[in-house]
Amino acid sequence: MPIRKPRTAVRRPVQAAARAPQQPARSGAGEPVPDGFYRDLVWNLRNGVIAVTRDGRIAVMNDVAYRILGLAPRKTDIGLPFAQVLKDRPDVWRIVSGAFDLSHLPNRAELRVKSTGKVIGYTLSQVRDRRGAITGATLFFKDLTRVEQLEERERLRDRLAALGEMAAAIAHEVKNPLAGIEVMAGILKRQLPESEDAQAILRDIIKEAKMANAIVLEVLDFVRPIRLQVERTELDDVFRDAISMAESHVQRGGVKLDVALPQDLPPIQGDPHQLRQLFTNLLTNAFEAMGGKGQVKISVQQLAAEEEPTAVGELHAVPMIQVEVADNGPGVPADVMDRIFSPFFTTKPQGSGLGLAIVRKIVDAHDGRIDVSAPVEGGTRFRVTLPVSGSHELFR
């Protein structure tokens, strides 16, 4: 007689799943993820993150987002309408507001924030629950301003390379006739010592030929690629030499010069000859603008490390040195401020318009940046920011 085994109750998986309490997220080792892990993850991202709920309220806004957008972090922003939090950044507000209306959301798009001038690259995505319903939206973005500057520098280098080849050929062709004119005028001047009129005319010819030759040499200097001879360079030595060279180029007169240099300033990796030329040109411009009276101040400070793109597009932290050369002279007119670094642009009667263009080229070669502004108290301020150590790959 067969033996019948007792029946055991079998739970259906679906019913068991329905009754099982919700389990916390677990790591790969089977341990629950700590409660604050996801919050820490978002707050430690190197990108800016803004997350909003379906009803348009801020759910997440990390410190990087505040910093890139130039806004002051406030804990009270969480829960407020994003239109209120981003009211001073209307172009960013418009991007977020389109998250629930657009059928195709932008991915890896770029935007220049008008109020700050920064360029951001961003991705906009929707947040959906398990049923597929939209519950919110996220904006991920990063500051591409420095990358944009480097790309513009690359484009400028390509344009200058083509222009440089043509300008160098023309300059060489002009240089030889100018030298001949100067030599022949000198010979003729010695052969006509009795004629005062001839002597005056020949002096003017020689003077103009020398001036034209100087411009040709400046053009050659400008179009010639910069090949940096990089070494550890003390900025106080650079300033000392630059001041001496500037005073030999133009009369300083009664202009007072102040140099504020921190004692713990580290040396930078740069070309001392090019750096001397950079600050010589800035000081020469300042002395010329002052007209023999006033004040010029050189101030230096070390900045916190900034994230700079490497040759492969990755970011690395680089300590920066900022140098300000400021004067209290007549200043730069607002309508020419944007063209001040352009080649051959000048407001001086006898200027070539290459001095500040060469300055910018040297700064670019050192992976730095330069800007000019008109302080409220008057005058002109040039601000040069240089890395303590740079790749120096451009213009090589």
C-alpha cells in the first residue's frame, strides 16, 4: 500500500512579495546603504545639480550649482519655487521650466549665462516613478568657461598662424628697403653739410625710417611663435627688471610706484624673459598714460587652486597667482575696452597697436588669462592670472 506524504502549504511568490515589507537598498556585499549616502553623493558631485519636483519646487541644489551660477547658498531655498530661487538667472530658469513641456530634452547642450558671462554645458532629464509618471526634473551642468577660453585661444592661434606667415613675408620684404633708405639718407646728410633745409629733411627721413623699421620688428615679434624657456621664476626679480626696462622706454617723471608682494609667494614655472616683456609693456603703458604724475600700483596675491582642463579634457587643480597693475590715470574709454588687446588697435598717435596684443599672447602661452577694467575710483586696472605651473603647450 503506497504511503501518502503529507501536503505542505506553498506560498505563491506574488502574494509573498505583496505582503513583504519594503527593504532598504543594499550594497553589493548585502549590507544596507546608509541613509545619507545618496545625499552625500549628490553634494559631492563635481557638477552642478538642480532637481525640482513636478509642482516646480526646489528639491536639490548642491553647492557647485550655487558657485557656478554665482548665487549665495541658502538652506531655505529647498522647497521654494525654482522660479523664485533662479529669478536672477532667467536663462537657467527657462531651461528648467521646459523640462515638463518639451518632448525632446537637451543633452550636452551649452548656454552662456548672460548675467555672469559664464558658459555652462548642461543635460536636462525628467524623473519618473515606477509607473512611468513624471515626478520631477533634474538639471546637471558644469562650468565650461575655461574650456571655451582655451578653444577660442586655439582658434586664435590658427588664425594668427595664417596671418603670421603672410605678415612675416611682408615684413622681411619691407625691412630691407627701409634699411637702405636709412643708410642712403645718412650718406646724403653727410654730403650736404652746408644746406640747413636738406639737413632738416634728411633728419626727418631717417627718423621716419627708424620708426617704420621699429614697427616692422614689432610685427615680426608678434607673428613669431612663442617658444617658452620654462624655469622656476621669482616674480620679484621679474618686476624689478620690468620696472627698470619700462623706465628706459618712457620718462616716469613724478609717478609714484608701489609694489605689494607677499613674502611667501611661491616661484612660478614660466619664461622669465617673456614675463619681463609682459610687465614691461604694462608698466610702459601706465607711465605713458600718467603724463609724469599720479600713482601706479603692482599688487600680487595667491589664489585658491582652480580646476583647469588638461590636454585630454580632464580637470586638475592648479594654484594661481594674480597680478594687478593699476594706475589712477585718465582710464580707457568704454567704447574701446573690448578692442584693447586686438592687434594694430591703438589710441596713441605713434603707437603700433601691438604692445597689448603681445602681452595677451605671452599670457596665453603661459596658460593664463588677462582682463582690463575701469575701477570706480578712476584709472585703469590690468589683472593677470597665471598658474604656478602650467602645461605651456599652446603657441609651441
